[in-house]
Amino acid sequence: MPKSSMTMAAASDDAAMLGVFERLALDAGRAVMRVFHEGCAVDSKSDSSPVTEADRESEKIILAGLRAAYPDIPCVAEEEVAAGIATPDLD
């Protein structure tokens, strides 16, 4: 493949990935605003740091979307780790 074609393909892949990120960020943001408007309690994780339903829900949306779009790329996320959910082997 000529260099210009490779560059165009990479740019296309980048644009597609950015589109996925944008969609997931907007979906997660809507979930956060829904929780904000409904009101939510603040819980404490085992390290005493705060966590809300908005944190959990937005992470769930983002992770599900990333794992669906890019199943070969491991995802590690704060609330999953704090909940003791196993993370993929990154070695």
C-alpha cells in the first residue's frame, strides 16, 4: 500500500475510534446527568474514597462500549478494580 494510502487508512481508523469515544462519552454523560437529577447517595470504597451510582453507571457504559468495539484491547477501570472485579492480564 502506498504511503499516502496508509496515512489515509490510519486517519480513517483514528476518526472511527474518536467517533466511538465521543458516542460513549455522550452516553455516559447522559447517564451521569440522569443520576444527578434523580439524586444519589455517596458511598465509600474500601480505601474510603467516594463513589456514586453515576460513577458506576458511566464506567459501565464506557467499558461495555469499548469492549464491544475493541475486544482485543484490555480495559482497566477504577470502579471495577475497587469492586474486586478481575482485570485482564496485561503482561
